[in-house]
Amino acid sequence: MSFNRQLEEDPKDPTQEEDVEPIELEKEDIRAMILAGLLTFVPVLILFMGALYLIIYLLFLR
């Protein structure tokens, strides 16, 4: 079995910027991204704070 890889003829220059067109965002897109972020991070934050409270309760308050 051979694991040799063929190298590219013309490797990409890491300093060269790609030609990427900027994406035009609409007014509702910003609101949707904020809502998606809140729906993602708030439940995780609540669970983390609950676990931290449980650990503090079990170690110090009992």
C-alpha cells in the first residue's frame, strides 16, 4: 500500500487574497443572526450556571 500524495503543480500562495464577493445582508438577516445566537448560547449558559450552582451547593452549602 502506498501513501504517497501527488503534490500540486502550482501551490497557492498564503499571502494571496481570494476574489470573494461581499455578501449583501438584509435588515432581517441581522435580526435572525442575533436570535439564532441567543437561542444557541442562552440555554448552554443556563445549564452551565445550573451545574456550577449544583457543585457549589454540594461542596459548600450542604
